[in-house]
Amino acid sequence: MTKNAPDLDLTGALEDYLETIFELVRTRKLARVKDIAKARGVKAGSVSPAMRRLADLGLIQYVEREYIDLTPKGEAEARRIFAKHQLLTRFFRRILMMSEEAAEADACAIEHNLSNEGMDHFVRFFEFLQVCPEGDKLVDKFRECSLVHDDITECKSKCPLKKSGARVHGKPLTSIWELHPNEKATVCQILGSGDVRLKLLDKGIIPEVKIELDRVAPEDDKALIRFQGFTLELTQEEAESVIVVAE
């Protein structure tokens, strides 16, 4: 559900249009249908109905074949949307180290459903980084521990957690492949990148989930784990990619 101001009925698409108008107006003073269509990657004919709807809501001044401008009400709403987009993009780029293209796309997808409470907590997080003397060090440490290597062997050899002998609750980190039969563990990290990592995430293997090793079959390069009430088969590469702490 889109979290708009109480008196508005904006879809995600209309919010995108309003945000685009805001960005055009702040750089060019006024926006035109063809400018909006180009920025949104749509045909000009599909822009006009959206403009009429925004005009009906009192958010823009719109006369067909003329320039488009924001009303004070529209500017306030556009600023709210734009701030969410900026904050999410900053989080994805600066903290999660996502590509610019992916960060922009995910910010666009999430901003429409980010609640006021969610926005407030994101802001508090960046406030903490800004004022805490250790803020930058914490971000740098996260980046160091989140190095992405395409080759799983390289990733394992460079993993700061394993190299430093890190322990969780006094217990060393290991991989699912190194567990003993019937040994239970908690997932801490998924190494590597690309298809192997994505397959594991798709299977629900994420930090803090509990797993139990059923058995390892080295001759078949397979490991069977009990997970969420089911038995799940992992390849050796997948099992070696999942760093856990045994219970």
C-alpha cells in the first residue's frame, strides 16, 4: 500500500511522475510533456492522462501543449517523495555498495511503500553515522566483511571473518560442509557472489536461520540438511559457501 498524505490518492506511477516533474522543475524551472516522457522512458501520449490526474488533485498546473509547474501542495508532496528516494539510494549505494543502476531501481520500487516510521528510522541510522565518532569505522568494517569475490575460493581465502578467527558466542565459524552429521548450526554469512549465492538466498538460506546437517556425501559432492521442516540438498560448493556457527 502506498503511503501518501492522508488527503491524496496517488499510485506509485503518479508518484513517479510527480517526482520527475520535481526534478525537471528544480533544474529547468518548468517541465513539458515531452521532457517527462523522455525522463520516464514512455510515450508522450501516456503522460497526458497522468498530468490531468495530478492537476485534478491540485498538485500541478497543467494546460495541454503548455508547460507544467508544481503547485505549493505538489511541491511539498514531491519533496517528500524525492527525500525518500534520495535516502534509499544513499543507503543502497553507500552502505550496501550496490551498483548505481540497481540502487536507483530498488529505491524507485521501495519508496512508494516506505512508511513514515520506516523513513524516520532510516534517517536515524544516517544521523547515527553522521554524529557517532565510530560511524565511518563501522561502515568501513561492514564493507571489509562484505567484500564480493566472483570466485568462491578467493572469497573464502579473503573473508575477514575467517581470516581473523572470528568467533560467535565463543564458537568458531565453519561451513555447512565441515559440520558433523546431526550437528545443528546458525547461518552467519553466505560467501561468494553470482548464481551460487543467489540460489542459496532463493532457497531461504539467510543469516540467523537454523539448520541441521543430515549427512555429507563426498562421493556425490552433496550435503543434505534439515531446514524449516524439510530436507534440502546442497552441492558441495553451496555447502562450503554457507558460513555457520555450530550450536
